[in-house]
Amino acid sequence: MKGQNKNTLTEELTYLALQEDKIILGGDGMKEQQGTVLKKKFSLIDFLMILMLVGIVAALIIPIREDKKNMAKVNEALRDMQVIIKADVDFKNHPDNGYYAFDLSMLNIEDKLAKNYFEYTLSDTTVNAITKAEFGVVGAEIYYYLPEGPWVVKDDEVSRSVIDPNWLP
């Protein structure tokens, strides 16, 4: 009777394990392997779920990385614009002038500007930075209104898509 209860119990455990997609090895002839659990193989659905999760994470990370790159480029432009602003204020304060320069060539600072991603223009009221092809988008603009600001991103689709106004001082 004891042997029969043992077999029935083993059969019930095997049945329950199969219901949970697991196989329990055991029985009278395999005493050393009794209790070993073999898990179900990796299915196509499992693979697709993991692939989907990786895709979602990548979709979240890529724009953040692109924003950081654009922010670094904009910071370079802001440094260059500050050089232009300082030179323009010095130009205005010079005893021979009394007005803001209206062209960059009047300031003699071409060698101090990086000019990697932006082209700079100057009028008597604004300093402008306009993105070049090296930036990745052509035509996005940043303005600084003389003499005391503010910094402004041009209100158009191109400028708003690549330059966050919160990056400006």
C-alpha cells in the first residue's frame, strides 16, 4: 500500500508540474535526479517581448541623447555670442564711436569665434546665431537684444524643434 501511495503522489506532482509548464524528474528508477526542475524553453513570444522592451528603452534614450548634443552646440553658440556682445559693448563705449556696431567686421573678433555650428550676424540692436548644416538643421536662430537682452529663440518650427528656450541664460 505504501508503494502505491508513493506512485500516486509522484503522478500527482508530475501532473501539477506539467500544469505550470515545468517537468519534475523523479520516480523509482531515478532517485539521484529526484526533485530536479527543468524549465520551459525560451519561446518566440518571450523573445518578442524582450525585443519590444529594448525598443521602448531605445526610443526613450535616443531623443535625450540628441538633446544633450544640441545643448552642447547651443552652449558653444552662447559663448560666441557673449564674445560678440562684450566686443560690441566695448565698441559702443569707445570714445570715437558711441553706437553699437552693425557688422561683425567692425569688431575684429573673427579669430575668437568657434563658428562650428552657427553663423553669426550683428545689427545695431541684435546679435543673431543661425545654425549651419554642421549643426544637423539649417536655419534655427537665437537672438540677443542689445544692450541688456533678453535671449530669445526664434518663434518658428525649425528653431523650436532643435533649441529649447530653457537652455538660454
